Amino acid sequence: MNMNMNKSTTSFLFSLFMGAGFFLLCGCSGASRSMPSTDLFSLMNQGNTPILVDVRSAGEFAAGHLPGAIHIPFYAVGKRSQEISTAKDRPVVVYCTHGLRAWWAAFVLRGKGFSEVAILSLRGSNAALPVVHD
């Protein structure tokens, strides 16, 4: 293992391992509920689109994200939660590719007082969601 890792890499790895630990100890549903794409489609068709937060990397976001999504990498959600909404009772859906980063972001948002947080992963049938490219 290369012992010359920079501080941001070390912080990222620490956050990732802590998130994985919480995920294993608490279970995915401990912080938030999962949202299937069908539920999101329903809300969007009714004009009730929740606040969408893409917690993937900048490259993943640029390659394609849900229309109207806010991009905040999962490790920055705590510092940048005020960018999501001042109304902490508004529904928020955080998403990533597999769900772990979204779970971690949802956990942080719940700790910041957001009461309606759901998780969406972009794998499986959810991969068919419409995306826009920057």
C-alpha cells in the first residue's frame, strides 16, 4: 500500500469505511427509506418532484444525471446541506450508483434535521431513469 496518500484521499477512504461500517451495523433502512424508480416517476408525473441530490463524483454527474438534480458529492453533504433547502420538511431523494454513498448522505441529512429523505440507486431497473448531460 502506498503510504504517501494525500489528505483528501485519506479523508475520502475514512468516510467510505465509516459509511460502510454504519451501513453494516445499522442496516440500509436505519436512516432513510429506499425509493423505487416507479415511485419517483409517479411523483414527477403528478408535478410533485422531490428535491433530487446526486451524491456521485463530478465525472459521474457530468456523464448523466436526473433532470433538475443538485450535485453535492456525498462527502460534502454535511458542509453543503444549506444548498438543498431551507425547508427541512420537503421531500429529498439522494442517489448514487449502488446506494452506499446515498445512504451515507441521507444519514448526514437526517442528522441535519431533514425529515423526509429517501435513497435511490441507479442500478438495475432504476438505470432506465431519464438523464441529462452537462
